[in-house]
Amino acid sequence: MDCCLIAGAAGGIGSRLAQRLAVEGRRLVLCGRNELALQALADSLLCDCKVMVVDLVQGTQVADLYKTLAEQDWHVDGMAHCVGSIALKPLHLLSEQEAREVFEVNYWSAFHLLKGFVQQRLAVRQPGAAVLTGSLVVNAGFPGHEAIASAKSALVGLMKSAAASYAAKGIRINCVLPGLTDTPLASRFLATDAAREKMAALNPLGRVGCADDIAAAQAFLLSSDAGWMTGQTLTVDGGQSGLMAPAVAVRPAS
Ligand SMILES: NC(=O)c1ccc[n+]([C@@H]2O[C@H](COP(=O)([O-])OP(=O)(O)OC[C@H]3O[C@@H](n4cnc5c(N)ncnc54)[C@H](OP(=O)(O)O)[C@@H]3O)[C@@H](O)[C@H]2O)c1
């Protein structure tokens, strides 16, 4: 991979991925809505990078983004979708409007970005690698997660089918499923030491995730080390959604 578009680059996970890929010497396109935060990130990275301010739930804006990049000869061969939101409510309290908003941010942004990415790869007849970001709630039922679990499950369905459609063209598409990770998105669940300890105690590995846990998995899936992987979900959650093992001790991040 030479050049990677990171959507949601100013977020906790997106910015950590940008730092990892910059160290590897990739060129980066940093996308999101917050120009100041994106520019501050770009200024901190020692790599060739471009900031693009885009509302990623708007299909026309995402299509224009790829068109502009192509016109400027920035042909991205990697794409990471790190956009998301969280709104927890059980179904009997969840309005249709609230559920639609969760789908806009978590599913439709991925739809627009992935569609633009594969169109652009097909146009230049070149392979590529994309990684989407789901959630551990795809793997198991968590109370109050009806909207986000539905949107992230749709995202996984999109990933798998698109991976099948474009495998023969050398376009790999995979998905990381994070558990609770210490980023601005999760800040309200980790606001106090007591809350953080409670969340850590629910996790088999005894801690909350850090952004680099997720960025490392994304960077791997984008790299040639994952060159024989496509259509896969990679769960990075300390074992929370797959194991019946309760945490025995709370451990700091290593
Ligand atoms: N943190 C967790 O515990 C956790 C758990 C499971 C899954 N995830 C997933 O991990 C991914 C990254 O999340 P994070 O934890 O890094 O969250 P974050 O720090 O809040 O970052 C999310 C990013 O998404 C961007 N974004 C949201 N709506 C957008 C829009 N319409 N257009 C452009 N950008 C938009 C935000 O940019 P703005 O500055 O423009 O708002 C922000 O940079 C998400 O897919 C999330 O669902 C996170």
C-alpha cells in the first residue's frame, strides 16, 4: 500500500492509525469534518499527507472527494473507515429517527466510502485494501445496543459481499470489531476511575482497549502481511464477546 485514505482520521482510532501508517512511510489522505483537528494531526505527522474536509454521511461529498483526489493524481490504494457514533437505548425506547441517525453515521458512511474506493480501484485497474470498523456487538447480544448492533451488522454484510464481488480484482476488504476502547467516543463510559475499573472488570483480559490495539489490527489488514485475507472480521476486544471467562484482575495496558 502506498497511499491510504483514513475516514474519521481525527478520532481516537483514526489518528492512531494515521500515526502508525506515517511511520511506515505511507502517503495519507486525512478525512473528517473537523478541519482544525485534521490539520493539527497532519502537522504532527512526518509524511506526505492531505487534509480533506468531508461530511462522510453525504454520498455526493464522498463521490466528490474521490474525484478530487483522482484529478490531483492521489490514487489511494488503501482505505480505512474509522467513523462512528454511539447511542444506547433498548428497543422499546428507541425512536425510528434515532436508529436512522445511527445507520447514517455507522453504515452509510461506510457504504459511500467503500463504493467510491472500489470504483476508483476498478477505474485504474489496480488492487487495493480496505478496512471497515464494526464493533464487538456484532458477535453477541449486549443490552441497549439495538441500533448500533444493527448498523454494524449491516456493515459486516456489506464488507463480506463486496469482498466477494471484488476479490478477483485483487481488492481485499476486511473489518475490525473493537471492544470498548479508550477514545472520545467511549469517554462517557470511562469518565471516572470507578467506571473504568468496572468496565475493565467485565473484560477477560482485565482492561479497556486503547486506540493502538485497534489501529494495529487495521494496519495489519491493510498491509501485505494480510495479503491472503479478505471478507473477514477480526475481533479485538480482550476476548469479551467470545469467551465465558470472567476477568480475575484488572491490568494496565501493556
Ligand atoms: N471507542 C470504542 O469503544 C469503540 C467500540 C466499538 C467500535 N468502535 C468503532 O471504532 C471506530 C472509530 O471510533 P473512535 O472510538 O475512534 O471514535 P471517535 O474518537 O469519536 O472518532 C470517530 C470519528 O468519526 C468522525 N465522524 C463522525 N461522523 C462523521 C461524519 N458525518 N463525517 C465525517 N466524520 C465523521 C468524527 O469526526 P468529527 O470530528 O467530524 O466528529 C471522529 O473523528 C468507529 O467506527 C466506532 O464505531 C469504537
